[in-house]
Amino acid sequence: MNNTTKFLAGLLAGVGVGTVLGLLIAPDKGTNTYRRIEGAVKDVAHDLTDKSNDLLKSAREKAETVAKKV
């Protein structure tokens, strides 16, 4: 994992944790808070899926490049 990937993973994790904590602290009905947390978790999961797909694509492209050189 390179530094950029580590930074992005840490940033996404921080945003997710911050969002969840902010929603838990905010005064609102339990149902509304649960829905907000659920939405935030889905957003973070979607972002992580996109990033992991991008990393896999990049790794495949690099592997193909190396294989062609050999």
C-alpha cells in the first residue's frame, strides 16, 4: 500500500467515524439518528468499494504491463 492509499483510507475512516459520532451526539429522535447513521455507513461503504475497485484495476494494469515486458 502506498502513502496515497493509506492517506485516503485514513481520511475515509476519519470521516465515517466523525459523522457517526456527530450524529450520536446531535439531539434527535432515535429513529432519525439511526437512519442518518445508516445512510452515513452506506456512503462510507460505497466510497471504500469504489476505492478498492480503483486499486484493483490499477494493480491489474501494472501486472499486465510487467507481464508484457517479461
